[in-house]
Amino acid sequence: MKEKDVLLKMKNISIEFPGVKALDKVNFTLRLGEIHALMGENGAGKSTLIKVLTGVEKLDSGDIVLLGNNINPKSTHEAQELGISTVYQEVNLCSNISVAENIFIGREPMKFGMINWKEINKKATIAMKRLNIDIDVTKSLDSYSLAIQQMVAIARAVDIKAKILILDEPTASLDEKEVEKLFEIMRNLKSQGIGIIFVTHFLDQVYEVTDKITVLRNGKLVGEYKTHELSKVQLVAKMIGKDYGEINSNIKPIENINSDKEREVLLEAINLGKKNVMNPFDTVIYKGEVLGLAGLLGSGRTELVNLLFGIEKADTGNIVINNKKSKIENPLQAMKNEIAYCPEDRKKAGIIPNLSIRENIILALQVKRGWFKYIPIKEQEKIAEDYIKLLEIKTPSSEKLIKELSGGNQQKVILARWLLTKPKLLILDEPTRGIDIGTKAEIQKLVLDLAKQGISVIFISSELDEMLRTCSRLIVLRDRVKIKELIGEDLDSNTIMNTIAGGN
């Protein structure tokens, strides 16, 4: 494509947060009338790049060129004035006012110093009909489905003369027909010369609707590719940072703890699922095994364990523990069934930053016992000291605030918290992300030791090598569907990547 067709150029974009290089000299090009997928796993830099473009984050260095002119938006409003609009998975409009008011909020047509309701409703109806959607624009936004709400957000973006439309995970909560309608609208906007940046974790959708793919990994540009020239398995390999065909001969999956005949079932999920969260699935978890959940961001790994731990309440299926049907509708019920869960985001959902190490460690046990059975301070101190020693947590005192520890030591404190509850099933969601190599190895060894003690572990990691080191069996997920179970000789990098990508 010629230079005159270039709509946006982001050149050598760099941004650094305390201790983290979020973007490192990243280049991104969007052309007129192009649908361009921005791909990458958690921490790849996708959100940061979008925030720089939309004026949410200030870049440290680099240039943004829109239609040949250098720009540097300082706010989302300034970005919108330049023709850059974003529609998020969670619609950021006002649900309690009408569709028409949402489309024209801040730009309402006025008459005699008052809103001209006849005019605003007429213009809003035209804006929606441009997207082939015929609805009553006088009704409140919350009277319509999420799909329609997203179309309203798009209608607003188009009406404010968007040159660039950013769609950030817009299909995550849509059904098949709603997704197809969105794609129809995207193709229509593309034909009008609008450039669309499409962020999604659904590989099939990338190949159905996009022209180009840019892949980021760990804040760096991996490359830009024509969609039809990049196979799904190649895309998966570029996202997770492992070349297809590259197998590390030093890494072999551990053998099952017990033989098939001797394996004892701890938990069985039967047709367990929740609409728009996770498609119904069946699985068995054996005592003393490390079961891995493999798949890309958004594949359903976290959603699956959220159902097992009661963070999400299933609307179909059952959980059977030790041959007994069990009710798990919230985390407390899960804890009483001897299930423990170390969440993916330790800073947001794991640590209580302004509490001490001791207080963080005893938290889950105190909840499990109930607040009327308070754990005495002396007992708390002994527990904390024992686990600090057991897990080699680097701290001068158990009274030190957990927020003052390194990421790896924070992770060990969360592990201590859950090990203290004496679980029979321990769920670890990305337990080694963002921590040093030495601590990673310690946690991997601990996982294997726990399995040898008879504790079952569900292990989620974006690093294939780590999965192969620790897991005796893998469940591969894609688009919130359980695709396949891999065991024995099938536990190798190529087979896993191929299965994630949808190959044979």
C-alpha cells in the first residue's frame, strides 16, 4: 500500500513505568480502510499502546503521525477531537439516559437554550440506521442488550467523525449472531475509509475479519503480518514466544503420580458452565496430580477455575468431590470443600497491600474458621514465622507490610495463605508471572512436592516450558471451550501450539 494510504504511524513508541518497560520502541501502522488486529498475551503492551494513542498515557519517546501530521493527544477528549475513538468491551456510556442522549452527549442540538428533542431523536435514528439498526432511540440505553449498547457506542464514534475506531475486546460478551452483525458493521466502516484497530483473543475472528496483524510481546514489536499469510499456529507461536518446531530437549513432562488404574478421583466437573462466561465442560481432577490449563489470553482458563472456586456461579452442571455432589456457589463454600485459589493478579486480587505479612498469611484461615473464632496473635505469629521459613520468604519480620516485598516474595505469601488452609485442591493462576528465575524454580519445585504429598494442583501459565516442567496432564482451551486433553507423548510444544491454534 502506498504512503498516501497510511492513516496512522506510531514510530519508536516507548513508555516506562516504575521498574517496567511497558513499551520499547514499538512501531505500528494503520492504513485507510483497514481492519488491523493488535495481538499479544497479558503484559504484551496492547493496552498501553492504545492508551498512548488515546491520550490516557503520556509517551516517554516516539512519534505519532496522523494523516501526515504529528499529534500528541493529552486526553481522551483531545484524541476524539482528532478523530480517534475507542469502544470497549465494557460499554462506557450512561445506561440511565436515552440512546439519543448517549450518541450526542456533550454535542446536543439546542433550540432557545434547551435541548431540541425532536432534532436529537431524528439525528440519533439516522446514526443508528447508518449501521442498519432500527431501534427506538428515545428508550434508555439499559433497556437494550449489550450488543446494541456497543452499536450505540460505535454510532457515537462514527458520528463524531472518527478516522480511527479502536474496538477493544468488543465480542467477548456477544453471541454468534451479534458478532456477525458487528463484523458487517466493521466491513461497512472499512469501505468508508475508516481504519479499525481490533483487539481480541478470538483467533477465528481475527482470520474472519482482519487484513493485517501486529503482534506485541513483553512490550516489544514482534512483527506486522498480512492476515492471510500468517497461519494460526504461527500466530500462536509469535504471541507466546516459541518458534513452531522448537522443542527444548531438556524439558520433559513429569510422569503421572499414579498409574491409570491407581489414580483416585478428587473432583469431577460434569457439564459445568455459565452463559457468556464458559461453555459447559466435563473434567476429572485426580488426587496428587498437576493438571495444566493451556490456551491463550481469554481462552477460558481463568473462567474455568472461577467456576470451580465459586467466583462465578455456574448456571449448568455439577461438581462432585470425593464421589459426593457438592454445592459451590461462592469462594467460602469452595474453601469449606478444601479448595484454595491463588489468583492471576496478585496485586489486585491477592495481597492486601497495607496489611503485614502475618495478617496476609492468616487471612484465608481466619475466614474459613469464621470471625467469631479469632486466631490469637501468638498463634498468628508462630504460623507466619513457620511459613516464612518453609517458603524462604525474604523479610526481616512478619510484621513488615507485604507491599514492601518483591513480587516473588509477595507470591510466596499468597501461597502460604492458602497452604495454611490445608487444601486438597490448589488452583494456581499464573503463579510465576513477573518474578525472577530463581523464585520461579522454587515455586515449580514446590508444586511438584505438593503433588507428591497427595495435593491436587491446577496450574495455569502462559509459558509452555513451565507447563511441561510441572504438569502431568494438560487441558487445552480455546474461545471458552474445552478442546482437548493431552497426556504422555502428546505433551510437547508443537502439539500444544497446534491444538491452541485449532490445527489437527
